Amino acid sequence: KVLTPDMDADALSGTINLQTHREVGSERNLSIRVGGGAHPQYFRLTGPSYETSVHYSTPLREDVSLSVNMSYQQDYRGREGVTMAYDVADFGSGPVDVLERVSPFVETDERDRLGGGLRLAYKPGDRESYFVRAMINRDQRKWDRHTDSFDANGDWSSPDSTGTNPDLGLGTYGYTAGLSDVQTFHISILAGGDHFFENARIRYHAGWAQSRVNHAHYEFPFLLDELNHAIDMNNRERPSMTITSLPPRVDGIVSRGRLIGQNFERIISDHTDNKLSANLDGDLSTGFGSVTLGTGALLTFKDADYDNSSMEFERTLRLNTFNFLPARNRDVLGSDYIVPWIMNTMDARNFFESQLPTFDRDDNLYHERTDISNYDALEQIYSVYGMTNLELGDHLTLLGGLRVEQTFSDITGRNVLFDDTGAFIESTDTTLSADYTHLFPNAQAIYQLTDRTNVHFAFSRSVNRPDFDISAPFNLVMAQDSIVFRGNPELQPVISNNLDLHLQHNFNSGRVGIGFYGKKITDFVFESHRTLTGGEYDGWQERTFQNGDEEALLYGVELSWQQRLEFLPGFLRNLDLYANYTWSESDYRVDFRDDDVRLPGHSPHVVNAALHYSQGRFTGQMAYHWSAEYTGMLQQNRTPAPSIGSTTYYMDEFEQGWSDLSVTSTFRISQKFWFWANARNILIPEQTRYQHTREWYPVAVQYRGGFSFISGVRYEF
């Protein structure tokens, strides 16, 4: 993961460029793989899985070769759980925790992928070669989420019940079906050449790529209001609300005919990226090593179209008028909860789209949600670099260099105005430009301590550029609420200076390694909130994005061990073991907090291990992963938490660690046929997300869906 000057500088952890293809030999090769499987726990909601691929390569003539591949995969995953929210109320003896909401849910994730690639290589001689590579990929993911929700709406009469009036409560009960359909289409073409001279080498390539992401999201909420609830939060990871103001049915489920449709929500977004790239590199060999010089250009054209609408039907919609899947009364987290209805979301989507003329759109809300998320952008990145690789004797190798990148951007956003009654006035385009220059130095040293042991030291710098959706020059001005929300085209990229030290020792049957690393990260981007003074918006509240003045340190140790266990008796000597452990720590001070925090998303302990076995016709591998708890979200303000103490706290969210176990295996049936089988998610632990203290403030418990498998045959000729 250590950057070198010839690599793009993007990504805080470095960039890994993978080019996977089979070199075409003198014979034709054909490989076909087909298989099927299932996710047993969610089979009634998803159906079977499929996988197939074909790879074909052949020499067209002595100096021209062709390689073609195609693949299709349909996969399903599922999860279920419960989300909850706690609040604070005072019933006369001081603040206490109360339960605001309980929402069990079940979700399925369908993944449908179709892809293909082509590689054409022309090698007229030993000193020159040319290539053309093309790739096309279509990926569709569809999420279905069904949520049952009990809500107190702040109407507690005591910590264990809602309803200030026993005959007319203000709590609610609802069901929401959600559908997200994300379709990604990607196509790329790259062509280039490679020329060798006596002491030099020249490489060049140019390409075009287009990515288009279309996201359609729908929510169909139904609600029954003016309810009273009995509350049980003795087990805060399994709290419950029970309706007390309605006569119970035999099965304990409210009649579908009672639930009334609310505003349907629809979000349609279409993001298109076009990228043009070109690179030229030259190597010059010297008596001590080599010198490399290069230049490159990357132009990105981005177009974001976004539509966020809230629609009200002109008549009353009841839940029982919609179609439902046969898998109703779905138990969640064992039998602790139930989602009693699983709506056919595709039918609901078709009804919504076909009946759009009979829905009324909230135009003010539409412009507030939509206009600032539409933008056009052109980003140009030009780079030059130089580096040298020096061999100093038999034991020391030095690599150093510098990359210079100049970035220009032109981004068009929207100025959106609302008057002091909350009515939309106008939306106008505005365009701003920005540019910045960055230097990316690099220095590395590899010292051969012995024939089997070496030490590798490296310094590198990397960058993470701000997303266009927050750097677009939009302005949302809401006079009624005295709020202005702005993008910031002057945002600077996040910069990371990286140090790595790695010691590796090889022995007859494996290797061991220990690495130390550190990162100093500056210019973090965060959303700021402040009260403006002076000028046109004096006294208004401003939301925007800015670079922080503080910096973060991330450092740690990584241990790795890889060995063939040939010293074991019998068949066990065919085992290979790989294990990796990483410990890391972070120190991060943010501008809106008065304490040091851990970087969000950073897990301090990570373990990966794999056990590989091969004997005769059988090959198999078992892979295990475990990561410790990490910070999910930082809060900007302190809030009360009566169960912890009498003061206020930053109620940061934490994600419980997780583990996973998967198995892959292959058995050779004959010279040309193999049977293969894969299983994943064999360990199925629950995950808890909580605020500050898991015992008192869990906000979600999730079960990742259980075991799934797929198997099939492979043919090679």
C-alpha cells in the first residue's frame, strides 16, 4: 500500500492498481464455470442464486493474441434487526430515560452482475508491444426493507406508558416498505504501447471511461395514529411497545385496513462520469539502477441529476389494498419481534408511477431537497513525476522521487431562494472555479540484512479530494427560518503523510513479518454550524463544509505469519496457514469538540487468518476475519443521559465488532472437469450499535443474515 511517484496520489491508504489477465500462449484456452446456490434463511423472500463465467483466449497469428471473458452473477443477502431511540422526560422527580421508538425490520439485498472484457495484444518483435483493453459491466442492486414501527411521539404519561389522555393517545403505529434500485453501468477502453531500447524504455497509454449510476428509491409509509402504548425497556437491546388503546386481535396484529397511507417518497438520481486519461513514461537504465520520468492528464466530466419528491395521493390509501408476498408474519431476531406484512414493493412502485397524475407534489419541499444536489463539474488533473531506483551494492536499494499534481475544477451549482413565508422563489445556476497544486515526495530504502531477511522503510504522501456534492457552489437561503446552507468550492483535499517500516524474514516453509506504520492526516472536511454576524445574513444560522485546523495521528503495528505446516504428521502436513494481526491507535481532535476522539471507522484490532489444504484432487480454504469495535459517528453537542449521570455527554455512536468465516473448495473430477463449492457467513453473530454506553443506549441490533452457499462445476480445455 506504499505509494510511489508513478502512481496516482489519491486515497489515504495508497493506491493498488490490479490488472488481471491471462497471457495468451501458443494454444487456445477455454474455461467455463457454472453454479447455483441459495440463502436458506431468506429463500422465501429471495429465491436461488446463480453464477456463470466464460474465458476464452487464442493466438490469432504468431504476433497477435486475443482474450475474451464474460460473467454473470445473481446473489442474495439478507439481514434483520431492530432500531430504537431513547429520549429524556421529567415526571416530577428529575429527568429519566424514556423509550421514543421501536422499529423491527427485515431487509433483503439482491445483486445482479453482468460483465465482459476483451484484450487484444500485438507484439511484432521482442522490443515493442501494443495492446487494446476494453471492459463493460452492468451491476444492479435492489434492496427491499420492511419496517414495523411503534412511536411514542413524546407523549409519555410515565416511563412505561404513553397517552396523557387514556381515551385519546398521541402515539403511532406504522409500517413502511422501502425499495432501492441502483443500476451501475461502466465501460472503459484503454490502448497503449511499450518500447524497449538498449538502455531505455518508453510506455504510453490513453483511454476513455464512462460510469453511470441510476438510483431509484421509494418509500411507502402507512400509519395509524392517536394510540397509547405500554412500554417495556428492562432489556434495552430488546425493548418493546404494545398498543393498549385498540382491542387486540387473536394474532395480536393490527388489521391492515386500519393503516392509512402517508406521503409516498421518491428519489431519482442519475450521476454520469466521463473520464479521459493519458500517460507517458520513460525509463533510463544506469550502472546503479534506473531513472524514470513521466507525465499524465486526467479529465473528469461529471453530471448529477437529482429529484427528491414527496407525493400525497388524492384519495385515502389503505394498506390492505396492496399486494403482499406469501412470506408474511416474518419473525425477527428469533421470535422477539415480528414484521407482520411484507409488501410486494415492485407492485407498489408500478402503482405509484402509473398513478403519478393523481398524486400532488409538495413543491416547496421538492425545491428544498432537490435543487442544491444538481450540479455539473469539470475536473482536470495534470501531473509530472520523476523517480530513481538505485542499487547500492548487494544489500541496499534506494527509491526516491517527486510527483507534482496541478488540479483545476469548474463546478456549477444552484442558488435556491425561499421567502419569509417558506415559499419557493427561484433557483439559478452559479459557477465557480478553483485550483491547487500539491507535491507528493517519496523516499524508500530496502536493506538486505541476510539472504532471508530484509528491512523496508518508506515515506509517502497521499490525497483524498473532496466530493463534488459538497464542493459545488450551492446556496440554500430559507428566510422564514433564517438559515443558509452552502457548498464550499474552496475546500482543500485531505492530505496524509505516511511512514512505514517493515521487517520480513523468510524461512524454508514460510515467512514472518512485523510492520510499524504512522499517518499524519490534515485538512479533514467537516460540516460546520455557526451564527453569522454582520452583512446580509446577520444573526442567521449557517451550515457549510470546511477544512479543519486540527490534525489526526494514526499509528500501529502489523504482524503476519505464513507457513506450510509440513512438520505435522500424516495428511495434516498438506496444510498452509496464514495469519495477520493489526493493532492501531488514532488521536484526532476536531474543531467542534473539546476532547480527543478516535477516527470514525477505525477499528483498533483486526485479525485475518486462512487455512489452506491441498492433497490429490481436493483443494480447500477456510478464511476467518475479526475486527474490534469502532466509532461510527461523532456528535457535535452534549446531551443529557440520565442513566449514566447528572451531567451531559457526547453521545457518540459505536459499532460492535464483527467476525466472519467462509469456506471455498475444489475437487477435480477428471482431467477437464472440477466440482467447486463455496460457503460464506458461517458465523452469524448479532451486531449492536449504541451511543456512549451499550448497556443503556443501544440504537440498533442487527443480525447479518446467516449462512449461504453456492456450488457448481468448472470445465477447462
